[in-house]
Amino acid sequence: MDAAVRRYVWVEDRRETRLPFSKFVMASSMMVIGVPPEQAFGLAGEIEGRLLALDIDEVGVERLVEMTSAVLDQQASAHLARRYLAWVEARRRKLPIVVLLGGMSGTGKSTVAAGVAGRLRLAPVLSSDSIREVMRTVLPADAAPQLRSSSFEAHLDAPGVGVVKAFREQAELVATGVRGMLRRSLREGTDLLVEGVHIVPGMFADDLSEYTGRAVFCRAVLTVADPGTHRAHFLTRLERAPHRGPQRYLDHFAEIRRIGEHIAEEAERAGVACLEMRRLDDVIQTLVGMVVDEVIAAGAP
């Protein structure tokens, strides 16, 4: 049958589950290891063409992996071919992936988290603010007054307490909820990505060490070094989503920057990577690459 009018080739995995070959899925799997998007889709088309030329209706996943590695070796680089094989093999260990992404307000954490989760097919994605919202709904106001305000306004509810100390007190409370989600995810062996200002470097070190060897952890903090660029993020948000009340962020910009300095200091102390938020795609791919490195290292014999 002419390749141009063929239906598709079925891909059968180790569990004898069959799905039709998808260039999008194939390209996505190569983008994960660092192949640029345009090249990845071109290579996926090459792989599809080779499958159709074989005049088969079904291919095993092992053969497809070998073919993909060969195409990467021939048309990209031997390094990417080896990295692809290492990634596939490491993921078969099925260790849960936990990504903790912190940073001050306005650095783009939720946008980066969504991009990373989509590329790595991680779910669920939680924000520390959503956890804070649940906690403040459950706990009486007088039991945890620190949860009633945003991170940069917490000091207003605690007279005499500085911006950073009030933020830390709030973050410690929210950490209780984050730890609960972490432990459940690790106990059930599922992936998890948590982003938010309350993900302070070093705060979850003991929790993560408890699961050493049983999960893969990746931690990072987003930063915006230039105050003008940072302020522009909020101005853009003000134009695009006025209902979110971004003027509050501009009114408390100095407090947000002070909290950001504290988070960066804690990141340096804890050995957590700080990623400067310049080009969104680059930051997403950098964090994806960090996760892949950790997964491959965990899967190494």
C-alpha cells in the first residue's frame, strides 16, 4: 500500500497495549532529551517514514526505541542517541519524579511548571498557594492567622514582625500541607510537581532524604535579577488579567523583592539551582534537562 495513504502503524508496549504511532508523541519524547522542537518533528517524520516503508501494521516498542536511537545517531548526534536510550531505560524503573519549584511572586513559576509538566507528562501539578487556600479553609482563623494573607502581606497581620520572618512563618505552615502531598505521592509512587513562593530551599531536605533511592528529586528556584524586568511582569499581568488584582503586587514590590533575596540566599545555602527567567522556552528546557539528568543518574547501575 502507498505510504501516503496508509492508516498508521500500531505500537505495542511491554504490557501488550497498542496505540497508533504518533509523530507528536515521538517528537515530544525527543524534545525531552534536548532535541530542538523543529528538528524533533523532522526526525519523528523520518521515523514514521521508515515504519511505513517496512510495510508492517505493528511494531514493538523495543524496535521503535532502537529505530529512534539509530535516527538520532545518524541525523542528530551520538550523544543524543545515548541520552535517549538512557532516559527510556531509566524511566522503566518507574521511580516517581518529584519537582519542587520555588521563587518570589512574579517570576513565572506557574507558567514554567505547566511547560515542564507537559513536556515530561507529569501530573499532578500543585501550587503552594492552592494548598494555603485549602488550609485556611479548614483551619480556624485564630488558629493560623498567618495563612490569611499573601506571602508579601503576611507581616501586616503580625505587628512588629519583619517581612522575611512573617513570610517564613507562613511558609512553615504551608509546608505542613506540602509535606502531606509529598508523602502521599511518594507512598503511592506517583509523580508530583509543586510550585510556589512557599517552596523555600532547604525546608524539605529531611522529607526528601527519607525517600533517597525510592524517588527522583529535582529542586530549582526562579529568579528575575533586574527589578525593572520583574516589575514589567506585573504590568503585563495587569493588562492581561486585571481581575487578579496585580496592583497589589506593584504596591508591595519592595517586600516581594526582599522575599526573593531571602529565597535566593537559602537556595545558595542549600545548593539549589537558581534559574534566571529570561526566555521562557530556555528555562523550561533547562529544568526539563535537570530532571532528565536526575532520572538517568538514578537509573544508572
